Amino acid sequence: MSTTHQKSGNPMIVVMVVALMSFMGVLTETSLNVSFPALMQQFHVSLSTVQWVTAGYLLTAALVMLTSAYMKRRFTNRALFVTSACLFIIGDIMCGAAPAYWVLLLGRLIQAGCVGLCTPLMVNIILDVVPRHKLGTYLGIANLIILVAPALGPTFGGTVVAFASWRMIFWIPLPFAMILLLLGQRRIKQYTPTQHYAFDWLRFGILAAALICLIVGINALGDAHWLTFGGLFLLSLMLVWWFYRLSQHATRALFDLAVFKNQAFLFSFLPYIMLQFANVGINFLVPNYVQAVFGATSLIGGLVLLPGSLFNGFGQPVYGWMLDRFGGKLPLYLGDALFTLALASMAIAGSRMGVVGVTTAYMIFAIGRSMAFGNSVAYGLKHMPQQLQNDANALYNTGQQVTGALGTTVLALLMGSVHRSGNTHAQNIAAGSAIAFSLLVIFGIGIFILFHKLVNLPESKNS
């Protein structure tokens, strides 16, 4: 067992360094969403292929996050941070210099390790040093740094593509990542002891294969390969069943499935992943929607997300304070209501709203989504035993990445699902997008039911 450092100084400085490294990963991810047309032209690939730079990135990050409970107990905070920073830098150089699409994709998969390690690390450090009654506020402050990236990402990406080259999306963050690497080596401390554990490679491999089959199978629907989808989906279910059976008698470390028996976790986890499905999917859909339906430029496509994403990021400390001050009902119910109403307006009248109308609707969506999103995790962590928190954090983060990858894939599929011969391309895209918006309205209703169960749990069940 290792020794630990005293909890001296301000731990939020360390959290900010780790969060800023995650910010770099999210920035490049969301920047690329608005550069898809440029990438398709550069590498001569289809939309269903190019979207793997996002879907594959999120899937790889999810697989890394699966290991975060083990990583927290086995390795020091500094070792995890240095590894994540090096993965970002290596992947960044590969992407910026990519001569072919497969090099770009491989670079993105390597970069995904950065977010996969840094995001759980940030939350775990907060859980180590922050009292429970302040979790909402502190998680809000940390999330602000990461969630500002979606505000800047599409605008940054659209501007870079319009005035320079998509490759600059990777070259510009590179020196900042190197500075963070140096800062992290000096400032990151260890707050809890580490121990040697035997990692469960078999269960990890089975679950990884299940997630890959699921994502690849759903992606196959984009090319109307129904048999491929059915076969891979069935294989994914079989692998999950095998994983579950092995977990009944597992002795090696991965994560503890007993966390699913905790109602505070379950009723916060399900809304959390549904909100992330909607968020990543809409961040892909809306910029492409305004370009296809209204003939907007890639720069305008990025700017459409800016007002809402700013409220999303900079509102995090306020939304967290609302949870600490007023309890769960106000931010969770209000957030879901705004989320659902905004999506309903786009489903009903999106093609008649124009760029300004879609920008306004997205802003309302983003405020509601972010208010409910961060607080669902904070509320769940506040109301579960401390010994389950590391495992819960691993599953929150993994679920977030997997459903994000699904969100991009499914909404891209629905967006291009209408092919009426009498319609223009813009009309078909508008009709397909209305189906996608309607699906998310149904999600909003389901989230309300789950939040109602969460905030009305008996106190004895929450501890």
C-alpha cells in the first residue's frame, strides 16, 4: 500500500488542471462535428463512415472509463494524468498530420484515452476531498471547464474550417496540452492510498466486445444492412449475458455490479445516459440541420450552438448551487421541462423556425439539459454509500460515452431516413430530423418519470 500526501493547498487547482486536459479532448471532438463535410471531401468517405471519428472516439473513451474504478485504486493520480496527457499529444499529432482517413481515425481513438482517464479522475479527486453537502457546487465548477468545450468547439471548428484548414483543429491545442502536462506533473497529489489489484481482463474484453458489436451494428443501419445489425445486436446481448454470469463469481477487479441494486444510482444513471444520448446527438444534428435545411455555412452551423453551449457551461456552478440549496426537485424537474419543450418545438416547427429560431430552441434545450444532467449525478452520488461511489462514477462515465456514441449514430440515421421522391433534399432532411426530435421528446417524458422516482425515494434507501 502506498503512502498518501496530506490534503494541503487548494484541491480545485488540481481539479482544474485535470479538467482542462479533458476540455482539450472534448474541444477537438465537438469541433470535428461541424467539419464532417470537409472531411468527407478530403478523404472521399461517406457520412456514415466519417461519423466514426466521433462515435469511435466516444466508444473508446467508454472502454477506458470502464476501468476507472480499478485505475483509481491501483495507480496514482499523477500517473493517470501523465498517461492521459501523453495519449492526447500523440493522437493530436497523428490527426493533424493524417495523410489518410484511417490515420485520422486511429489518432482519434488514441486521443480518446485522454478523456477516458481524465474525466473520472477529476470526479474521483472531488469525491476524495469535498464534503457531500457541497458536491453539487464543486461538481458544477469542475463541469464548467469541461462543458465550455461544447460551447467553443463548434464555433472553433467552424471558424477554422472556414478560414484555414480542419487540421488546425489539432495543431492549435497542442502547445496548451504540453503546458498542462508540465503543470500536472508538479501539482497533482495523492489523496488516498493505492493497492495492487489483479485486473479482470476477461470480463473487460467481453464487455468491450459487446459494446463494439452494439455500436457497429447500429452503424450498419445507416447503410440499410439489417442482417448485420440483427446479428451483431444478438451477439452483443449474448456477450452481456456472459459478462453478467461471470460477474456473479468474479474475484478480480473491474467494477461492482451491486451498484445497480442501489435505487439512487439506478434512477439517476438512466436519466443521465438518456440526456447524454440527446446532447451528443443534437450537437451533431443541429449544425448539419441548419446547413442542409436553411443553406447555412459551416461557420453559421457552429455559431448556432454557441449561445446554448455558453449557458450549458457557465451555468454549471449555478445549477449545482440550486441542488445544494433547494434539493433535487427544482433543478431536475425544471431542467427536464425545458429540455422537452425545446425539442417538441423543433419536432413540430423546426423547418419553419429559421436559423434564429433553431438557435433559440437549442439554447433552451441546452439550459434544461445541463441543469438536469450534472445534477442527476450529483444527486445520485450524494445519496449512495461512499464505498459504491468509485464504481458508480465508472458507470456514469462509461454510460455517458456509450450513449453519446449511440446518439450520434441513431440521430444521423434518423436524419437521413426520409427519401420521398417528391421532396427536395432539404425537405427530406427536415422530415427525418423531425423524427429524431420526436424520439427525444419521448425520452424527456421518460426522464420525468425516473426523476420523480429518484427525488421521492425514502431517506433510508438513499444511504
